[in-house]
Amino acid sequence: MSETCRSEIRHHFEVIQQWQYTGNVNPLLLTENAFRNGKRSGITSVQSYVTWAQIEPRQGRRDFSAYDELVGHLQHHNLKWVPFLILGPNYATPDWFQKSDHSLHAICLEHRKKSKIQSIWNPHLPRYVDHFLRTFANHYSDHDIFESIALGISGNWGEALYPATGGFRGGFHTHPGWWCGDERALLHFREHVAQKNGSITTLNKRWGTNFKDFSAISFPEFGRSLKKDGFDMLRNRIPGALKPVLSRIRGHWEKIRVPRISSRSHTLQKMNQRMSQHDLQYRIDFTAWYQNAMTRWAQYWVERARYHFANTALYLVTGGNGRPMLGADFASQTKMAKKYNAGIRITNQNDSYRQSFIFTRLVSAACRNYGTYFTTEESGVNRPHGVTMRIFDAATSGASGAYFKSIIGNDSGPCGGPHPSVGEPGRGAKNLSENLRYISPAHPIVDVAVLFPNTTIAIMPSVLNSLYQRGGRFRALADFDLVDENMIGDNLLQNYRFLALLEGGWIGARTTRKILDWITGGGILITGSHLSLKSIENRTDDWTALLSLKGIYKRVGQGYSVCFSRDTTPYLRKVSGAVYNRDREYPWQGIPSIPDFLQGQYVTRFTGRLMSYDPKKCRIQIHEIKDDNDLSAHQ
């Protein structure tokens, strides 16, 4: 991808340190020593959780005392502030509001139980969000203190998600699931499908249903209630005082773990046999509505925040791993944020580059392609080597900042982890200060896209686990972007030379047409005979002709399709071989290959240089390129 495809908003790299959770800031973080340590480490700003519950503990009563003192110190020390404005989660919403008639808690479909997290369909909530943003903006409008503002719109932790796992306190009902059980959500769903289909006859034909009218429409069945996992069983056996700790551990585990590939007893083929095309369409339409509802709620927040903070960098905080039931459609959220000159903070990184890369690559690719900015965040607490890794990830993905929890010791808050003494630098501070020099305004050159098949994932979410595991392994062989069906629909595939399939299944008919047009115009599709791929509308004739196994590759217009059959060579190596084309097996120019002395490292191309990361030595290096055969390494 050309380096001209970059964010229109590019400012200095933000290095954000969490300084204050709920309540007053720790006095040790208001000392000269703490601020001096932060600046020496490379920190440019500190973050506070700013909740509606904190600034309006009683209706109509404003109280900014928890933040004013910190703001004064930051101005004195020439540091900036990142307030994380949160409304919706239990801890962030005032008790007086939750007890009022205007409160509407989310209800899950699995158990029909309430959470203490607000439903995004609460009709009263929008005006309180605007009130919260306006109140905060009016108080700090003349302080010139913000480096950026993060928006915490929903979920357990403030991300643009539905209730999932983990909470600060209270032991209320929460789990990954479908959180649209309140009457307002169902009403919105009915209105949505009525507007989209026009008549109940059209809808029944689409879904294979027999609803009498739109008021009779219900949500699709997703099986029985969630099974209890090991955390649930352990929770029933431990003392009550330890249950909040278990909830926090489970929350972090859900964020950072890479689930094992299931036995896939319900393969795509069996799923297709078990569910009719109508059933599949019903589920796809529901999932699209569910995710779009979260994007619309995020849009309201971003639009009102932009109104109140006209000249400040804004970040929509989002997270999870892209599972549809969590609600975050990463590319759609990014495209929406771009409309308001806002960016994305993605909150799912850890100490592993392979996992951090694959979890965030759809967001980073979407931001670079749509032309907006993003920052990354650790889901738990990085170890020192994880700090170095995250600088490499930020530099090679085009991030405009990174958020950390333990560069300087603070109150561990809800995250726990190995924090240094309050106000003192941790071991990761040295790694941060030494590696910040690798950050530059240049964007990576990425020629390879890997398909993120939204339609398949909506039908069979376990495919996501397989995609991430294969994608993580493929990153060791080649750099690539995840590109989803939304981005392909917006013609962003034109920014890539190769499209590889690592997981097959269904895609939308529009996606099919866009890919075929892209190949005809000169693109190269790489897939395998073991990866089924077809349109959900069963329009497979074009694909059948395209992926014919009469030869390894096939000319299609000005481009090519490559379909590898199963043999002893691992599929991922076949894909990388076609991309690099070192031995000139194929009639196209391959991308520059990774030099032999960098094998075993992660490598990203820039104009005139390579950047590498050695995960064993936890070391970043720059390699200046004079020509294809002359590389000189510079640590």
C-alpha cells in the first residue's frame, strides 16, 4: 500500500500513562518526583477516569475537586491530560440516576436478567450524555490542558461494547452474550426491519418466517443459555470477599486470551446443512442490526463530543476481539469516527506481538485506509518487554499514540498487575524511553490483505479463533493488513496487490462482486482448495469458474487467482511464496522478500528502510535499504 494512504491528522506521538482511576488521585502522584519521572520516561500526558457519577454525585450538584488539583499540577509541569469520559457502566453512572425512572438497564437474551449497565436503547440517555459532555467542557474550556479526550460510551469498562466480563464492583449480572432483552431494543429491531423490508411479506420471504405483522417479530434463537465455565464454578466456591478479584481476573483473561481452535464439530458444511439459507439470513440481519446499533450509539457520542470539543483530538474507546455479540464492528466504527475528525483507541493488546498484532490489525488497517488516527492500549499490564514490543507495533502500524498502565507506578485500580511503587518508574520506563526514537510519521508499506469475512463470523463466530491463530502465524512470514467486507465494499481493496484467504465460508454478494472487479483490474487472489468461499445468496458460478484447479494459477482480466490444493507444503508457506515470488514461479512481480539474516524476526517495510523486531531479544532495529541487495543494519 502506498505511503500516501495515511491519516490526515498526524501530530506528535502520544504516550499516555494511567494516573487516576475512580476517586481522588493518589497524593504521591501529585509530587514533583512523580511528574519528573513521567517526563523523563517519555510520557506526554496522563489519563484520568472522569465519570458522571464523580462530577455530579447529586442531581444538579457539580463537583470537579477530584480532577482540579491534578490539572493544576499538569499545567505547572507542562504535561497534558487525557480525560476518559465515561457514562453507561455501573460505576460511572450516579446512583440517583440509576434509581430514577430514566434508568434502563441492559437485559440479556440468555437469562432475561438485568445488568447494572445502561441499555444503549435507553431513550432518556442521549440527553444525559450531552449534559455530561457539556458540563465537563464548560468547566475546562479555558485550561488548554487536553492532549486528547477518550470516550467511554458503554460496557463494563467504558468501551464501545455490550456488557461482557469483568466489572469494578457490585457483583451484578454480566457475561458475553446478546444484551438486547429490554423492550426498547426489541422495538428498535422491529422498526429497523420494517424500514429495511417495507412489507411483512417481503420479510417473511427473506427469513422463511410467518410473522403476521412487524409487531410480532422476535429475535432469532441462539440456543440455550450460556454454559458455565471454570470461572463460574470457581465463583460458587470462593469466599464473597474474593469474588470481585475473580471477576477482574476473568475480565482480563477474556480480553487477552487466544481461544483454542475448537474441534469444529459444526463445520461450515454442517452448519450449512443444519441451517437453511433463510435461517442464515435471519441471523446475519440480526447481527448486523446489533452491531450497527452500537455504532449508531457511538456516533451520537462522537458527534456531541466534537460539538463540545471542536479542536481536540477525540478517541472512541473500543475493544474485544471482534466477536459479533460484543458489538464492536471495528471498520464501521472507524469509518464513522473519520466523519467527525475523530480516532479510535483499541484496547486489546498484551505482551505477545503475534497476538497484539492480529487483535488490532483490522483497526489499524481501517484507520490508515479511511484516513484517521488511532492509539493502542494494553488490556492488562505490560511487562517490560511488552513495552518494547508495543513501540514496534505502534511504529509499524501507523499508530498516533500508546496508552500504558505501569510506566510510572500508580494505584493499581481494577487492573492489578505488577505495578512499581506509586510515583516511581517501572522497569518498562527504560524500554519506553530508549525505543521512542523508532516512532516516525512514516507509514508502513503493506501490499498484502487478508480477508476478515464478516458474514462467516456472524454465522459461525468460532471461525474468528481460527482466523486469528492462522493470521498470527502468517505474520511471521509476511506483513499484512486485515481487510473486512465493509472496507472491500468501499473499494479499499484497491490499495493492495494481494488478497489472501486464511479462513473460508460465506461472504456477501457485494463483496463477491468487488473482489472479482479487483482481480480483473490487476489484483491477485490467493486461496486454497480446502477453503470454501461462496456468496450467502448462493451465487457461486463466478467463484466456481474463478477457483478452477486447472493449474495453480489462472489469469482473470489483468489479475490472477491462485488456488492451492492440499499437499505436504503448509498452506501459509505457499501463500508467502506466492507473495514474494522469489523463484519467479508466477507471472507477477513479487514484493521485496525478507533478507535471510532477518529470518525469525518480524519485519515491516518503509520507504528506504526496514524495521524489525526480534521477539527473543526484545530488540527493535532499523535497516537502511540502499538497493535490493545492499542492506546495512543500524540498531
